[in-house]
Amino acid sequence: MTPPDALPTGELHRQPWRSAVEDGPWDRSPVLRDDEREAIVVLKSRRFRLGHRFAERNLAQHEVLERLRGPLQAATELTSCRPESGPVAVFVMLDECARAGTTFRAWDADPWVAVLGEHSRAFTARHEAAIAQDVRLVLAAVGLLLNCFRGVDVLRRLGRFRRRSLADKVFGTMAMAAVAEDIAALLRRWGYVVRGPLLNAL
């Protein structure tokens, strides 16, 4: 059996991952302007979710909020989430900006944990409307994709959730499957039988 420390040169070594939206041409100011706060209040009062089929009626608000909506929408699109979940996630983020009085660029770990909830019940209780739990994972993925926090600072405080599903949203399903297969292949060369629960754990 090949000892674990005897890795072939370059084994499992890949280029460092970088989010496709991290370096976008976005205004990263943490200050929430008065007109942005007012636009969010209008959107919330009308109960229109961004991306909804009536969204054109909120065109003026969308223009005001473009520097926030732009990166949020770009990030949600990368998560390959359900079509209805992305707009809801954007709306939740804008609502949370109004609640905090800052843009999401200003948040450290504590505000992100408050938004995501220390468990699924806390997430549900925080938001007035019934929001599907997959939106919670989309929001966490958005934070990672926009480099708003590093995983260990927030994710370890969120209780139980589908970590592989979150990884798929951040890195992509195909990339995660490729990494899992690389690890499985290496374990097989070390003499392990990789199947069943062990394979699913990857």
C-alpha cells in the first residue's frame, strides 16, 4: 500500500480557485445611500421580488439599486439555483441591506450569520415571507462568491446544512464531481475500497 505521504508529484494540485464575479466592475462602497434605502422600501412595500414578471414596473428602483443588484444577480446565476430562488435571494439581500443600514460589503461574520440563521428555523423566523430553505444555501453561496466572508468564519456557525449542495453552488457540480473522483482514485491506489457511504461522503 502506498503511504499517504507519498503523493505523486502534482497529485490533486489544481490552480487556486477564484470566483468569476469577485473581480467584477462593482462599486464596493459599504455606505447605503438614502435613495437606495428608499428604493428598497418601495420594492418591499409592493412585495415585488426582483426578476418577477412585473419587475418592469419597478424599473426606476432597479436603476437606483443597480450597483447592488448587479453583483448579487451575477452571483446567483453562477449557483445554478432554481429560477425562482435567485430573485428571492436578491430581494432578501436588499432587504437586509436596508435593515442593516449598510451594503453587504460592510458585513463581517456576525451579520452574515444573522442573515443565514444559526439553524434553518432561525432563518425562517427572520424573514417575514415564507422562503424556501434552498434560498439559504443560495445566500451563503452568494457571500462566498462575492468574497464577503471566508467559509470557516460563518459556515461553522450555521448548524446542520447540506454542505455538498453549497459546494456545488459555489464551485459547480462538475468541478465537485471531478474533485471527488480524484480523491476516490487516490484512495483506491492506497488500497481502500471506495464505495457506498465513503464515496457519498466525498
